[in-house]
Amino acid sequence: MTIIVTGGAGFIGSNFIFYMLKQHPDDRIVCLDSLTYAGNLSTLAPVMDNPRFRFVKLDICDRPGVYQLFEEEHPDVIVNFAAESHVDRSIDNPEIFLQTNIIGTSVLMDACRKYGIQRYHQVSTDEVYGDLPLDRPDLFFHEDTPIHTSSPYSTSKASADLLVMAYHRTYGLPVTISRCSNNYGPYQFPEKLIPLMIANALSDKPLPVYGEGLNVRDWLYVEDHCKAIDLILQKGTVGEVYNIGGHNEMKNIDIVKLICEYLGKPESLITHVTDRKGHDMRYAIDPTKIHNELGWLPETMFKDGIRLTIQWYLDNKDWWENIVNGEYRNYYEKMYGNR
Ligand code: NAD
Ligand code: TYD
């Protein structure tokens, strides 16, 4: 089987490629990635020489380029991770989010229609459901929870989901969608909460917590997300949405304190900064469907996953120091300079 993985030079896509090459020795993976600021070719160095792997630098919005790749590769499956993925950047400038996350998705699905495909899988997010109140711990996102987005990022992802379902109903495209909670693990770009706090703490820099830090996210170790997508590809029902989450809700402030504790850094580094605009309060997934129908359960407990993650950032300083010492400096100054 040939699988095109878009966005495979990013955080979850790269972890998915490593996982699939290991788990499926007969499959070939073609990674399609335009290498935006979030894509890093060095991440894929361990598989670059693997004869079952090919990297193609291409924008998912480039229709002729995508069609040509389908003609060359005759893929059986597409897994679309490629996206602009950071909420704060979407608040600063929504346009590229609409372009990549919506138009790019439609180009990929048009290619699937034109050349035929066994499965198109859309990697989506729990953020399409909006947020839950902090004082209702009994509420969770189910697959039929209405879409109710907050940020330009989540709105662009929700739009893509609607388009994916429209291609299924209108053209019979064999699609599946997964909506996962917040991931953490190796190779996450340091603009996101956990790697940002690890990188800053290791450099004894302030740890910028938005508002009071009481917002709740449901954290899942990235490999558990990869396993869930693999299961959906193998056993999932076409036309269905699957929520993925590990019932691991934590307040931002508690995560940051835990990182300080593990790294032996003082909590006095924590600095409360101006809150994010439209900041979602709580995300919480009910994963009953994927558990009951496909037998998926998360395998890495947060206490183990966070240690593995922190250790990975300690062992791979070159990877993230290269990033934080580059263009990222300008981003950091713009986002946090006067906050
Ligand atoms: P990321 O920002 O780390 O990586 C995105 C990758 O997509 C990068 O390699 C980038 O170069 C590539 N890309 C961006 N625009 C492209 C384009 N136009 N054409 C080709 N490639 C392009 O993102 P991530 O955190 O790995 O997230 C991957 C997917 O998972 C996204 O669709 C995101 O919405 C979804 N998701 C992420 C999380 C999370 O916690 N990170 C949770 C749920 C869902
Ligand atoms: P993030 O990693 O950006 O993921 P998302 O917004 O998609 O959930 O942020 C996770 C939480 O951490 C979110 O509530 C915002 C908060 N946060 C901070 O408090 N400080 C930061 O510097 C960042 C990047 C995030």
C-alpha cells in the first residue's frame, strides 16, 4: 500500500510516519510537505534513506503539483495532517489558515476523486466543538456535539471537516475524520504550551501563562494519537467521525508547575501575561466510540509521557535550539514582547 502523509515534517505527521514505517513493513510512505516555519526536514532524517519512504516538497494548495504526485505514486490512502496549526498565529493573521486548511483540503480531495482512492483521512481537532464551561465537569465532546468554533484556526478546521463530509455525501469519497485533543511528545514546535515552557525553563526565561492559567486541556501522548489513526485506517467505517482523547484533563498552570518541578526550576519563573483573545476554557473528549468500535485505548499515562517528552527535549537540544535561535525569535518578540 502507498500512503501519502501530508504535513509529515511537522509534529504529529512525523511521529505518524515513524510509527507507520515500523508497524507496517509492507507499506510505502510518501511525505508531502511545503516546509513552512513549522516543518523541519531534519526531523525526518532518521527515515530519509529508507527505501519505503519518499519526501516531496509541495504545497497542498498547488493543484497541478498534487495531481502530478498522484499520477506518479497512485496512492491508496491519504492522511492529511498538513495545516496551519497554532491558534495564536490564526488570531494574528487568519488568511493562510483559510488557504491551507480549507482550500488545501479541497485540492487533496479533488485529486482523490480524479485518480481514485481507498481512503481519505482528515486529521481534525476537538477545537471544532468550541469549549466547555469549567463548572460542568460532567460535559464532554461527543461526535455529534454541534460544531461551534472560537478561533480562526478552529473555524478553518471545522470548515474543512464540513467539506470532507460534503465530498463523502456528494461524490461518495471514502473519507474518515478524527478529532483529537491536545497532543504532546517529541518534535513538537516550541510555540506550543509544553515545549515552549520546557525550552524557556531550560534557559531560565519567564514562563508566560495566559491569564490565570485555569484553562483546561485534555492531553494525549502523540504516539497514542498515531495508533488511533492507524486503527481508523484499518477498521474505521467510511463516512464516520472518531473523537480521540485520553481523559487527561489538566489546568495550564498545573502543567507549567509540573515542568518546573521535573526540571528543578523555580515557580518564580511563571509570569502571568495578557490572556489570549477568545480563549477556550475547557476541552474534554469522550472517546467511547473509538474505544467500543475499534478497541482503542491510550497506552501512555501523562506522568510517563511528560517525563519522556521532557527527556526528549533535554536529549535533543540541537533540534529545538536551532528553531528558537532562528526566525522564531521575531515571532516570540511579536507575541510576547509587550504582553
Ligand atoms: P505542525 O504545525 O507541527 O505541522 C504542520 C505541518 O504541515 C508542517 O510540517 C508544515 O510544513 C506542513 N504544512 C503547512 N502548510 C502546508 C501546506 N500548505 N502544504 C503542505 N504542507 C504544509 O502541526 P501538528 O501539531 O503536527 O498538527 C498536525 C495536524 O493535526 C493539524 O491538522 C492539526 O490541526 C491537527 N491536530 C493537532 C493537535 C495538536 O495538539 N498539535 C491536536 C489535534 C489535531
Ligand atoms: P496551545 O499549546 O497553543 O494549544 P491550544 O491553544 O490549541 O489548546 O495552548 C495550550 C494552552 O496553553 C491554551 O490554553 C493556551 C495556553 N498557553 C499559555 O498559557 N501560554 C503560552 O505561551 C502558550 C503557547 C499557550
